[in-house]
Amino acid sequence: MTQPQVPRHVLPVLVLAQLLGTSLWFAVNAVMPDLQRELGWSTAAVGTLTSALQFGFILGTLVFALLAIADRFAPRRVFLVCALAGAACTVGAWWMVRDFTALMVWRFATGFFLAGIYPVGMKIAAQWYSKGLGAALGYLIGALVLGSASAHALRAMGDALPWPTLMLGVAALAALGGLLLYFGTGDPPGAVARVTTLQWRALGTVWTDARVRSSVFGYFGHMWELYTMWVMVPLILATRLQGTALSWTAFVVLGAGVIGCAGGGWVAQRWGSACVAGSQLAVSGACCLAAPLFMAAPDALFYAWLVVWGITVSGDSPQFSTLTARNAPPQAVGSVLTLTNSIGFAISIVSILLFVSLAETVSLGALLPWLAVGPVLGLWALRLLWHEEAQRP
């Protein structure tokens, strides 16, 4: 059976809506230097607020998965409601920004509603693109990566943009993203009918189905490395740069992940998602192991190493999601993707807290190679799907 022709506007609308909706993630991080100067907060406040949002996202994805929200209700409506709610939480954070406890609560709530944006956007893409999903998710997650990197660009431009303008602007953009997706797309032809019951057995395929387990556990290895690498990049660059130059370089390094996501999606159409995910995971793991060598290398090699790492550390993510979406029970794709996100982000928090703590007493050259534990275990888990793809004509 051939896939019906997807209207050309669908993918650009999905990508733009995802970029605008997930911009909520970085609203406070981008203005933290201004808030620290104005309110006298310590640098630890950044980590506290980031962790609050991450915990909110973990709880949100767990609740959404267990209640099968994305599979029981229209995904476009879920995306719209969560985008508007997340925007309202960001306005609340702006209104009560001087009360740190209230700000932390608002960021936790923002993370909770992001569970209805990022994973649900992938569910909608999976509905539209039964074929070519790897390429579609490459663009979609590339938008998320660019949004992540944009926090550093906004920080570099912070002197020109007052922090209230940035926060309220991000809230408006997120609301626009929800409206754009809801009114700019319809229900795809032949979409799987929404379920009316909870999908406990389908969620269990994360462990019981060998193919789902292979992609999901590969993704978990990837998540051990990804967000910790993003957190460590400013510390790595601080050994050679400072100020605006550091922020712009961090934006380039992290933003390079768009190349890995979009380019990987294009290559996956020919070579397969498992091959692309495994290859990029192997290269990013090698970058971890090579850290002692490149930390002491001349500038050209140092920056080239970081860019290659930035490309590959993100580029495997869309293909892991593609593999999971393809192998999960069709009626529970949204719930399985959401549960996978929940566990993956929990792993990332453990990794971030561990490595940031150790960075106070251990040199970066000695510490960074241990990030390769995730890629090594991820490659071991992925071997089933990679072997199956290699056997196909």
C-alpha cells in the first residue's frame, strides 16, 4: 500500500509549530544573566530552575503516557491546549519572577505542559508520514535542537533585548505555534482510530518487544550523553573563550546538531534509521573518549572536534524515535513515545547532576570520556535493529 500524498505545507507547519512550542523550554535560561545581575541570584539558580522544568517534563510525560492522552484525544487539540497552557505559565513566571519559589513552580508547570508538545508533535508526524518518517522527524527534532541552541544566541544578544520582552515574546510564540498547528493541519487520511481505554499492555512493549526494546534502550544510552554534553559545552569553551564570544560559539556547536538531524533523516531514507542512529551514536561516543586529546589540541582541532560532537550527539535522536514509532503498537505510538521520553529525561537528569558535581573536582579531560558509557550501552542495545537492516537487500 502506498502512502497518500502528504500536502506540502504539512511538514513546514509541523516543524515551525514544534520550534515555537518548545521555545518555552528556554525562556528563563536565556534571561538568567540579566536576572542574576538585577536580583542577585547565584549561578546555582540556573541549575535549580532547569531541574524544576526537567522534573515537570518527566512527570508530565509519565502522566500523559499512563493516561494515553495522545492516543485517546485528538493530538492536534492536545498540542494546542498544552501550547496555550505553557504560554500562560511563562506569563505567570514573568509576573512573579522576583519570587524565586513561585518562579520555580511556574517552570515546573511549564515542563509538565511541554509533555503535550514535544512527544505529541512526533505522534502527529508519525500519523502523516508512515513512510519517510525518519526524514520528517529529522526536521522536527532539528527544530528542537535549534531552539535549544538559541538560548545561547539570545544570551549573546541580551544587552539589546530586555528580559521582560524576551519572556513575553517566547510566550506569544508558543501560543502562536499551538494555533498554527491546530488550524494549519488537519487529521491525516487513514489515521489510526483513537483508543478509549488505557494502554498498559502496549506500554509494556518497551520491555517485552525485542524491536521496541532495542530502539528504546539505544535512546536511553543517547540521553545519558546528550543533555550533559549540552550543559558541559559552556564549561569546555570557558577554557578558551568568555563573554559574547563564548555564547555565540556555544550556539554554533549546539546548533550544528540540526545538520545531524536533517542530514541523518535524508541519509536514513537510503541506509535505514538504525544504521544512521548507530553511526552517529558511535561517532559521538568516540568524541567523548577523545576529549583528553582535543582539550589540549590547537584551536582549529579543538573547535572542529566540538562541531563534530555537536552534529552527532543530536543527530541520532530522530532516528531512535523513528524506530520506536515504527515498531510500537499502532494504537499506542503516542503513549510509547511519551513514556520513552519520560524515562530518557530522567536518565539525563541523573547524568547532568553527576557530571556537574564531579566537574568541581575532576578535570574536564578526565571526566568527559565517561560520557561514552551511554553510547557504548546504546550501541549494544541497538545491535538487533542494526543487524536486521544490514541483512535487507
